[in-house]
Amino acid sequence: MGTSHTAAGSAARLTLLPPILLLALVAALLPGSRAQAGEETRAGDTLALVEDEQQPTNIDIAVTIAEETFTTSETVLITRDDRFADALASGYLQDTAPLLMVPTDGPIPASVTQQITDLGATRAVILGGTAAVSAAVEAELSGQGLEVERREGGSRFETAIDVAATDAAGATTAMLARAFPAPGGPESQGFADTLAAGGVAARQKLPILLTQTETLTRATADYLSGSNITTVLVMGGTAAVSAAVTDQLAGMGIAVERVAGNSRDETAIEIAKIAGDESAADAERVIITQGEGENAWASGFALASHAAAFDAPIVLAQDGRIPAPTQAFLDGGVGGDPAASPVLTCAIVASLCEETRVTAGLPPTPTTPFEDIGPVALSLTSDDVDRITFDALPGERIGIGYRDLIAADSETTVCVEMILTDPDGREIAALTNGFSHCSDRPNAAAGSVSSILLGAGGTYNLQTSIADGLSATLEVFVTGAPEVEIQPGDPAVPVSVSRPGEVHRTVFEGQENDQVSIGYRNFVPDDVDRGVCTEIRLRTPLDNSVIAQMTNGFTHCTEQSPSQGLTDAVVLPTDGTYVVEAAMAFGGRADLDLHVTPVVNEPLTLGTPIPVTVDRPGLLHRGTFTGAEGQTVAISYSGLTSTDAQGEVCVDVELRSPTGARVGQLNNGFSDCTGQGTTNVSDPLTLPISGEYVLESTIVDGRTGTMSVRVQ
């Protein structure tokens, strides 16, 4: 497990936090629910765009690169996702715009639409004609409020010329690359040299023109004759662009420089030298992408924007290995500071990325997963600092905490301080049980911070100390985050939080516009006399933000056993994997049942009762009808029956307008829930506007039961 535990003198004074900030800290330390492509999932020195041994789809890798390169962009570039022809010359445009990919005939994938929205783009430039990206896709883009332009021509040659003529008319130097593979050759021959050239084109603002291998394409020659181009950098050896082509260029009075090696790997290294990168040591960051395979163009071309953003050369991997030219370029390390930011961007599978890291002199990514630690019994004075070290993998989640804090002098209060640092020594979490006045519970106090995302693999350090010259004993824990998969409507998941800092994560797949509620029941704290605070959080896959939250009390933590609770209906904002977190604040321990419940929707007819069965805690029934402005109605429920053994039930029936505003509400009491067979009818309600109204009905506090509801 790689865990050590030592005590040392000279405790450092640590930053203290007020008790009311502890719970805010829990949320603040949760930047992500699960690792995605594009996060620093291997080590803090590496940005891994591929998280396993499976290369993402062309659409997905382009979106990921855009996410990791731009926070905003006025313009997005759009190309087809299945052919590379029109993207060959995209590098020049990528200094300020990401390259995104779509199916030729649409529709635009949701991930691409979301990325365009996130970037705040107002303009889209389509590469190619309608045979490449259809008019239907163009209409979709316009429908999103984008100003749409095209760079197009009768062939890939003319599309490249249109980019050069429209966007680089003043350029005096251009790159020239082959446009097609050799007859019978692999498809990747047609784009091999442009993979690295696109990055330099974006970095140096050099347009890319295309040619046939054996002769300078007429359209390209005609453009050069009327342009400002005086120098052409020819990409690749004579097998890619023949000597006859360079002779033609020279005969036109154009200076020619060939940039080539004995292979596409060597050519990529020679291309890096155009921007001054003789080796990796000359660059703050290096990008590595796949140089072979029919879809290698997708990540290679889209990385041009990343190369421009980080002034980074692009080098190649080949056929499941790091070729010798790339190894030689990386030998001696990258020039950037790996402790400050990533020095390597990998668009290759995880195993090759790891090989690249080691080749570049970076420490191997740890392979030891985290294992729970504790309880560790400590007896400390203010002269002591206890250190617990442990190994963990990037992307894991842990919690830290203590319990049974007892001051040596029972008449005094005591402050315990805990700081967690990452493998580079940076503080990533802090915990104290007090600030200026410290804990008012010097006997058996507890505290925790849960669900801390570990961004890098390696050895972490947890320091624990006692402040203000006091002495105390306590137990310290470092805990993992158990995870269970469910689907809305599944039986409740039993959760046992038995260690300070532990968080239970329940994940489910949700669809956009689905409605669910989350909640708990049968909550039993392990110490009823002390009481326990629980917090339930629902996190979205979009940005890991909390979209629903509930608690059984923070300032007056519950002593009721058992207790229960649930949220209102939550509309899911997107497709994806949602996470429900259950944690105990202040080092508490408890058992509970956690549930995610779908919302039932059905039409209702005025005057006709609808049977409502709440057979799962939190189930919300929504009946819809069309109402007219000024219409008078009343809402009611009857036959309210609890199916819980306790026999108590609380109902909530609400009428909501087309805008979601509450028009009327019925309940049979929340503070002292009543018994069986209850009936209630509202006073007359006047509908404020015309449209679809919703009658929402549920049984609260985690109970179940049946009733009939009606709008009359």
C-alpha cells in the first residue's frame, strides 16, 4: 500500500478555518465526479486526452481538444468527421479557433453543440462544400445563432486555396504538402506530414497549400503565381512531393526549402525545428499524437489549436510504439516545469502515453491504488506534527477526518489541524475543528472533509497537529469513496458511513429533461445523543456542479432516529452519468437508505380523480391539463393512506402555472404528520394565464402511501 506513519517535532502553524466553513469546504474540494478524457488523469505533469487503450471517436477527440485548449472562442471551424480532405489546410485558421467535427448530413452531435455554446462562439467557418458538410448542418449552425461562412472549392486543392486567399492573403511564406496517398498506399500517407505541419501553421501563421505528388497541381500553381508567396516550405521527402514539383516552384521564381526526414516521424521532428524546437528541451510543452491509422488525422489536425495555444511542437507515435526519432527528440526532457503545469499532452492510448512520459524523463505514474487508513490513534501536544503518507492513483477520491478528540485538560477547548498535500507538496485540503474560539466540545469531538479528488498519482502527505499549546488524543482516518451503480426507480441503496471523511457515491445514467428526486430514509446515527449531520448532493455530468442538495440539518444536527428526507423534482440538464453523494459532516457516522426516484407524468381530466401510488420514497406524480386565463378550479386529495409501519403520512399537493409558479398548495401538516384516510379541498383558485398547468403530488419525509387527487 505504500503507507508510512511518523511523528516529528516543531509543528508548523496551519491555517485555521471557522466551523461554518467546513461544509462549504466539502463542496469546494469537489472539482470532478469521475475522470473524463482531457483531465490530468495520469499525473499532474501530463494532460492525457485518452484515458484508456481505446481511441475516442473523431468527434469526441476534437471536442476534448477544444475543451482543453479554449475557454472562449468567437469562431469555431467545422469539418466532416469521416474524411480528412478539407481539414488538411485547417492549421492556419486554428490559432484562434478550435476544429470541431460533424457527420456530413448531420445532425450536429449534442457534445459539439454544447461545446459551441460553452465557448460563446458567434461564428462558424465550414471547411468544404455541401458534399462535405451539408446544407442541413449549415442550417443547424445558423439556427444556433451563428454567422456561418464556408471555405470551399471543387476539390481539396481549391478548399486550401480558398483558406489561403481569404484568410492569409498577405502571407509571403506557405507550406506545401501532398494531398493524396500513393496508389495502393495506406490512407495515412495522404496526411502524414500535415499532422505536425498543422501545428506549426497555427503557431507561425503559415497557410498550407496542397499538391499532387508527381506534379504541381495547376490550381495551386495558378494561385501561387498571383499571390504574395515568395517562399514555399515543402513538407516531406520526394516520395511525398517529388523533385519535379520543387523544380516547377523554382522555375516560378519561388524560393524552396524542403523539410523532411527519412520517415514521417523524422519529418515531424524537422517540422518542429521551423518553430525553433530542436529538441523537447526547447519547448515548454510537447504534444504527441498517433501518426498511423486511417483516423489518426482527427486528433492530429485538431491539435493544431492546442499547439498554437501552448507554443508546442507535435511529434508522432507509430504502431503501438514510440519510434526512435521521437525518443531522441524527447530524450533530456521537456523544457517546461512539470510541477507548475503539464509539460506533455498525450493524444495516444494510455500505455503509450506512459511510455512517452518515462522517455521524457518524467517519473513513472504510480500503479498503487489507495487503501483505507485508520483508525490511527494519536496523542499529541502542540510541539508535535504527525505525518501519514499514502500512495494513490490519479482520479481517485478520498476523505480525511478525525474523531474522539479529547483534550488532556477536560476544562479547556482544543483545536486540531489537518493538512493534506499532493505529491508535489501543494496543499489540496485543510481541516480544523475551530477558529478563534476552537471547539466547544473538547470531549469526543470529530470532523471531516469528504470526496477530495486526487488530480495526480503518487505519494500524499497528511499532517495532523494540535494548536495553542494544548494536548489531546484522537483517532485519524483517511478513507476511500465507495461507488454503486443504480437506475432511477431501483430499490434504495443501503449506505453505511462508518469512518470520518467517508463519502458514498451512487451513480446513474440520466437523460436530458428526465425528472428525478433524491432522498434518504431510515437514517440512524451511531450516536443519537450527539446527533449527526448528513448531506446528500446530486452532481451533473456537465461540469460536476450541484443541481440538488438536501440535509437533515447543519446548525442543529438531527438526533431523531430514524429520520428521512427528499428533494423536490429535479430536471436533468443533459444526458450522462450523474452522481449522488452521501456524506456525514463533522466526522459523523450513520446508516441510511439512499434512493433516486423518477417522476411520473400523465394527463388529467378536470373533475376526474387520478389514483396516485407513492411506492418509492420521493416519487413525484405530475398530472397535466390545459387551463384558460381567468378559469376557476379547486384541487383536492382524498383517501390518503400510509403504507409505512409507523402509520404517519404527510402529503404535498401543488398546482403550478405554465411558468412554474405555484398557484395553490395543499398539505396535511409537516411538523406533526397525521394519520390515515385524510381528505382536503382547496379554496377556489383563479388561473392567471392560459396554458399547460401541472398538479404535483407526493408524500414527503421519505414515506410511501396512496391517495386520489383531482382538479375540479
